[in-house]
Amino acid sequence: MREYVIETVRIATIDAVVNALDDAREAAGLSKAGLARAISAEPAVVRRLFSASGVNPTLGTLAEVAAALGMRVTLEPLPTPERKTLTEPLLEGRAADTKQLAKHLSQLRRARRPALVS
């Protein structure tokens, strides 16, 4: 169960970062091929990043894409309720409350970043 929780959070986090980068790319009017050129990558790499499900990019790739879009990848602390629901159980060696986790992840998936202004 702990492995499920960890994997679910990992996927939701990567999805949120990739979606925010794709929103920034679109707001900048930059094609996927143009972004690939900017980071000296094959166009297929960027296409997969933004269109494949279950994508697992490296932090280095995300940082390069973010830099090309005038952004950076940063960490932020989880709000206290999320730490109680997610972090504390993991640190204590037990699984998080699956109902609370499902609710939280559903909210993450629905949350859309506001449109970026160029």
C-alpha cells in the first residue's frame, strides 16, 4: 500500500509539472519542435514529454525545458493538512488514508493553473 501511495504521488507531481510547462510553452507561442531546438533535443523527446501518458522525465530535462521557457523548477512545502494526510503516515511507516489521498489527488488533477501572460 505504501508503494501505491508513493507511486501515485510521484505520478501526480510529474503530471502537474509537465502540464504547467506545456501551458507555459503554449502561452509563449512556442512549438514543440521549437522547444526541442532550444534545449538541443530531438523533437520526439519534447513530443513524448507533452503527449505521452505515464511519462517519467528526469529532473534535468524538466529543468532544461523550464529554463527555455523562462522558468525554473522549485520545491515548496506541502500545506499542513497534506503533510498530516500524506507525509506523516509515510514517515511513520504506514500507508496514508486512501480516501483522503484519493480526494487530494483528484483535486490536484482538476486544478488548472491560470493562463500565463506573455
